[in-house]
Amino acid sequence: MTDILNINRGGPTKLSFPRAASELTVQDYADPREENFFEFRDVCKAFDERLVLDHVSFSVKQGETCVIMGRSGVGKSVTLKHIMGFLKADSGRVIVDGEDVTNYTEEQFAEVRRKVTMVFQSGALFDSLTVRENISFPLDGQPGLTPEDIDEYVAKIARLLEVNDVLDKLPSELSTGMKRAVAIGRAFAQNPEAILYDEPTTMVDPIMAGHMGDLILRLKEAFHKTSIVVTHDTRLAKKLADTVVFLQEGRVTYFGPWGGFENSDDPFIVNFRKQDELIPALDETL
């Protein structure tokens, strides 16, 4: 089984899991490209004259996990849709991997979506395919891959995400949390350079929410992918965040490390943290 490389990018496709962290050197993390993988520069977006993003600016470095937080309707998921090309900014610039994608055509965004993938709240799985087939879907037909390569990779991803017992089931037979785990597996099988997570713990109970956070953290530590996680869940954010973007009424009122957010004396942020703390931390106490 060979190294994973250039999946869906026209070159030979190879598969592997990363080496243990103890085996990695500084050179392994070196990247000659732009330091920032994602940048929002003064982005504005309105719907029916309602300003949802109001001069939003932030950046996400290569290999970093940025968590975008805020109450419902403040534009968290809207930011992800700009990155994927589902929405276009009214003004400002959106940068992905050093390229200004603000005015990209749909054809140009097809290339962006090969290196940036999104895990939707719904999971967006193929209903007629089994879990195994859903995870392997991005690998099917790729040059240089044998059926044995694909089976081995799917098995490893399934074990990592703890869905190896349901590989032959259909999505309709799975819980919401399981569907999301499978969707994450399919996203990783595409071998993206970056992954966007849209509310990965919404509509699941606190125990499953904690479990989903642990799975995403496990993948973060194993693969070092650049990631953006949209959530209102402060426990998930604390577990994953290298940096935090807090949106309030369409504006960024905090951008920085988790420690600064946790100790912020901004009245709105303090109230936001207190309200979230009222939710029982079942995943931590059971």
C-alpha cells in the first residue's frame, strides 16, 4: 500500500496513513506555499438587504483548525459557502490556498472542491450505497489503485472513525451521529488539503456530541489537515480550536487563540459562554 497522493487531481493515486508524530521532523511540516490557507478580507454579504457578513476578516494557517462560533443566524455557515463557491461575496475578497477565488466561475470552483471538501450537517450520503461504498466512492476509478488498496484504506478509515461494524449497512439504518462519521470518512477518502465541518454536533445528544468531537480530534492529530469547524458548542471548540472566530451580528468580535476567547470580558461573549455551560456535560461525566 503506497503513499496517498494527488487523489482526484489527475496524477497517480496512492494511499497511506500518516507516520506517528514521533517519527515526523520539521521538514515534514514545511510547506513552500502561502502560510495562510484561507483568508477572508473585509467580506460583506447581504440577503434581502439584511447584512449577514459585515466586513468580516480572518485567516486560517496551513494545518490549523479554526472554529467559527456565534449564535444561530450570525453567518457562520455562510462563511463556508463562500469558500466552496455556493455563495459569492458582495464585496471583499475570499482567498483559498493563496488564490483569490472571489470571482471564480463554477468550472474554476470544481478545482477548489477537489482540495477543499465540506462535511454537511445532513451528511449528504448516497442513500442507495452502503457505508463501505460511500467511503470508497471518491477512490473508485482512480488510476494506480487496486481494489485491495481501496479495501485496506476503507477498513483503516472505518476503524479510526469506529464505523467498521456498519460497513455493509445503508445510511437509512444509521443514527445521525453515525451518518456524520461516515460522511467524514468519505471526505477524508477524497484526500483533501482542507476540510470544512458545518455544525458537526448539532441534533445529536451530548454523549454523541462528545464522541464526534473526539473523532474529529483524532483525525486532526493524525492527518494535520487545515480545517474550519462551524459550531455553537464551546466544549467542541475548546477540544479542537487553534484559533477562534466569534461572530456577532455579522461582525467578527473576537479572532485569536482559545485562551483569549475563554478569558474575554466582552459581555456578549461572557453571556454566550455561560449559556453553553448550562448544558449538562454528559459526555464528560458518564
